[in-house]
Amino acid sequence: MINATYTIALMGNPNTGKSTLFNVLTGLRQHTGNWPGKTVTHAEGEFVYRGIAYRIVDLPGTYSLYSNSADEEVARDFLLFERPNITIVVVDATALERNLNLVLQVLEMTDRVIVAINLIDEAKKKGIRINTKKLATKLGVPVVPMSARNKEGIDELLKTVDAFVHGQLHPTPIAVPYSVEIEQSIAKLLPLVKEIVGDDYPARWVALRLLDGDTSLLSALNQQPPRLTKEEAPYACCGSVKSV
Amino acid sequence: MHVADRSNLFDRLMEEAQSLAPADTREQIVTAIFQTSAALCRETVTNAPKAAKDHTLQIDRIVTSRRWGFVIMLAMLAAVLYMTIAGANVLSESLAHLFGWVEQYLTLLFQAVHAPHWLYGLLVLGLYRGTAWVVSVMLPPMAIFFPVFALLENYGYLPRVAFNLDRLFKKAGAHGKQALTMAMGFGCNAAAVISTRIIESPRERTLAILTNSFVPCNGRWPTLILLSSLFMAAGYTGSWNTLVTAAVVVAMVLFGIIVTLTVSWVLSKTALRGIPTHYTLELPPYRRPKIAETVIRATLDKTWYVLKRAVTVAAPAGVITWVLGNVPIGDTTALSAFAGWLDPFAKTIGLDGYILMAFLLGLPANEIVLPVLLMGYLSAGALTEIDSLHSLKHIFLAHGWTWLTALNMMLFSLLHYPCGTTLVNIYKETKSTKWTFVAFALPTAIAVAVTFTTARLARWLGLV
């Protein structure tokens, strides 16, 4: 077993080819089971690229991160508590608008994101063209067009991952502009969030979730032992998860 | 102690957040995200002009709009029912003629072989006449309604219906997906109860299960359509008659949906308290269905299935009711004794003993309520030859029916307890005797209350 240095989370709407990409990247080096205490399938695997070992976790497919279901809670908690080094959001090129909703939500939680636009071949057939460079500029994170099924774009994706972990990329994620009313409430709530929840979590996002009345987030935060040092390895629970 | 402190702090944080949050926070958040996604796509995505998705999007802009969504939905339903009723009238007449013509020869045959009177009564007046009535009354509306409905379904219109209704269900404290399971209920409540598995939250799922039988299923459409066309539009002629009939059935469906929403709302405020969860509903692209195939499938699968169920149950029921109707108990028959026993209660809710008996005997399947009722009436002496639908109305009139009786039977049919199959499924899905009982008792109570009120109100207002 490889001692993985970096953790990658795979996210995306259902039916975007997320698992296809997962299989292409990991081959047979996968473990599957359940998330502790949940009836949600957990799959993770490993791969090595340019001498660096990666652990990759295939999160359940979700449309949002609003903790509507066990799937969404698992995905949210992983981003929040396990803090993967890179999150790859797989989107369906033929339904980009709907898929971007999730991307925008992920960008509120972390800036270490690569957007993988999958099914690009199908989109071409339907006459849909996506200006990925422009999209990357707008989103403020790398965007990679690909077709996981035909193994197209995999190499570019891996190069982007490599550039990320070598600190060659400087993401400046887009912030969704909310209504004046919401923005004011966020501004008022932020100091209290920072005071109580601490700096370890994306404060703006936490504030937004609290305004939305997301009690499941609070109880998740409450169960989490307070982080003592910022240097703590973000993938510390790696072993325990695997052994499940 | 440390943990307790954290808990308190978190509670304070949540309180603070809730005092700051606008009432429609979720709507505002989702709107902002959707608008940002849309703006990003406008700048980075170009569609080929002839893309099929565009076409879907344009239609959806109209049929799921706040302004037109409901109008179009009602218009569609009315149009489907209008076609059904207009076509069924013609077909039913011809079928009734055909069966009446065949019966003459059957009678001649029985006379020619000098069959005993009881055998003639049992086979021709009981079995044949009962079955013939059921077929000529139920087959035509089903043969038109189901294929047309299936075409609409296969075009992809039903998810749009769910999309439109989603708002209402959320307001009622229920899950938006309940709109989908309700739409399934228009086909079959038993299947719809199983389909509530798509709702994850047990609270919202129970709501969907308990209220599912308030929309008419395959077994009840023919009853609604027939009674409406016989009694509700009596004062009108020609296409006005059809239009009014269709309008009454649409009103029935609307009323069923209103009851669904009201019951959901009341339950979500009382026994099943909670906040509705959100979900994403994918609207599939519109597809032109294979028309011939859809029509044939619908006819074979649904029409034939419902008719077969009605006839296989109705035929023996015809024999049994004929026998019961001719077995003397004192100076009356077993059948009229039972109906007579039910009569006082039935009258207070604007029905009569035979109707209530039909509903009770119809517990296994709603399809047989109308057949059992006809058999009951026919065996009670008012023997009517099948020659036209008018004679069907005469059967009802001979038993003291008014438009109010018809209306109350339609209401009772719409609101009463789910059929046996559905109840079994509810038990299997909830694994709870309590909820199964509620699923039986709640609609029954509502049906009795509504018909009682209607009957009282109509009499009080002097309408009957």
C-alpha cells in the first residue's frame, strides 16, 4: 500500500461520469465500503503520477451541498473536515448550467478546485461549444475539458493536479453575489462565526449555511473536536476511513 | 464541560443567524446561484442554432411558467377529458346496441331449448347483462383516455406537471416529489404508494402515502366520467353537454388535489411536523413518442387490464348478486336486506344502501364498484334491456337518483378509502399497522364528512 501524500476528492452531479473518471485514474487499486454510520457507498483508490502518490475519494453524486440527504452530508463533511488537497468537480458538458450550481457551491467551501468538464464529446455532437479558457478565467480555477469514457483529457487533468500540488497555480475563485439583504446579514454574522467556529472553516460559507438554518451543519461542527493547530495534517483520518 | 460550552455557543450562533436571516433566505440563495450559473453559461457556451435542447427549453419557458403553467395544465386535462367523453358517448351507444341485439338472440336461444327460468335469469339476466353493461360503459372511456394520457406522458409532460405543483406541495409542508407520486396515483394508487420510495424523508413519505388515494386512479376514472356525463350536464345538449361533463370531472380532479394539499398541510402542522426538504427535478427533453406503439401499449396494458379485472370480478359478482337478489329472506331478498340495512346511514350522506354496498364489496378493486352497483339494481327487479345509455340513466332514476346522488357518489369515489391492494402496499411500505389504519380511516372520514355536508347543504338550500 502506498503512503499517499495528497488527497483528492471527486465530486459532481449524479450521472456525470464521475465514477468512470475514478476508474480510469485508479484502475484496480480501489477499496469500497460504507461511510461510517451511513448507508452511503464509499469508494477510494490510489494512483501515482510523476512520483507522487495520491489518494482519491469518490464522493456520492449530489446536486447541492445543502445537506438535504445523507449523500449531501457525506460530501459536505468530507470537504469540511477531511479538507482534501484538491477537489475535482466533474460536470456534464451537455448540461453545464445546472452542473455549475454545484461548482459554485464547492468554490464557496474551498479554492483548491479543478473543474473537469466531462462528456465533451457528447456536447460536441449536440452542437454545444464551451469556451473553457474563458470559463476558467471567470470561475478563477482551472477548467479541463475531457471525455473520461474515451480517456481524452486525462493527461491534462493530471498535469493540472501536479501543477496544483507544486504550488504553481493560484486560484481566485468567483464569489456568488447574493442579494443586498443576504450580503448584509453575512457581514453582520461573520465576526461571531469567526469567534465561535474559528478560522479553520470557510467563514463566509458557514455564515451562509447558518442563515439558511442548516442545523445539520452545526451538529456536525459540534461533533468535530476543535482543531488545535493549523499544521495538523488534513488527511489525518485517512487510515481509519480505509480500515472501515 | 468544554463540549457543553461549545453547544451553548453554537446555539447562540444559530439564534443570531436566524434573527438576521430573511424569511425567504433559501429562495434568495438559490436564485443568486442559478443566476450566476446562467450568466457564466451565457458568456462561455454557444449552442448550435438547431440544438434539440433549445426547443425543449423554449417550450418549458411557457408550460412551467408561473403565469401559464396551471392554465395549460388544466386546459390539457380538460381537452383529454373532452375527447374521452365525446368519443365515449358514441362508442358506448353503439356497444349497448350491439349487446342488446345479441341478447335478443340469446333469449330466443334459451326459449328454443326450453331452458328453465332460473337458468335464463342466472346466465342472461345476471351474467350476460351485467357483463355487457360493464363493458359498454367502461370500455369506451378507457379506450380513449388511457392512450391519450399515455401519449402526453411519453411526450414528457408529466415531469412538468410535477414541476408546476412542486411550489404548492412545498407550501403545504410536503416534499415536492409528492407531486410526482401523486401523478403516478392518477394511474394506480397501489403503484404510486411504492413509488413514494423516491422520497427520502420518512415524514414526507408518510404524507405522500396517506394522501395518495385522493386522486382518481384507473379504476375510478370510468365512474367519474360516466356519472358526470349522465347527470351533471343533463340540461345541456350537443358539445355543450360534453364540455360541462369534462368541466365537472376536471373540477373533481382539482378538488382531489386541493384535499391532498389541505390534508398534507394539516398533517405537516400536527402529527407529521417538519420543514420540507429541497430536491432537484431533472426535466427530460421532450420526445415525440412512437405514436402507434404508445397507443397499442396503453390499450393492451391499461385498458385491457382494467377491463379484464372488472369483468373477471364483475361476472361472478353478477351471478352472486343475481342469486342474492333472488334468495328470499322473509318477504324480501338477501341483497335488498343488506342494502336496506345500510340505507339509513347511506341516505344521510346522500347515497343509498346499494351504492354503499357497492363501495364495500368494491374494496378489493375500485373497478368493480360500478359493476356491483349495476348488478344490485338490475337484480332488484328493475330489469332494463340494454339498448342505450338512456336506459342506464333510467335504472338510476328508478332507484331515486338525483344529480345530488350522482355528485355524492363521485365525491365518495374520489375521497374514500384506498382499495385493498393499495392498503396491502401501504402496510408493506410503512411496516406499521397504525399508519395503514390511518390511511384507511382518514380518507373514509373525509369522504363521509364531505358527502354529508354536500347532502345537507343541497337540501338546506332547497336544490333538491
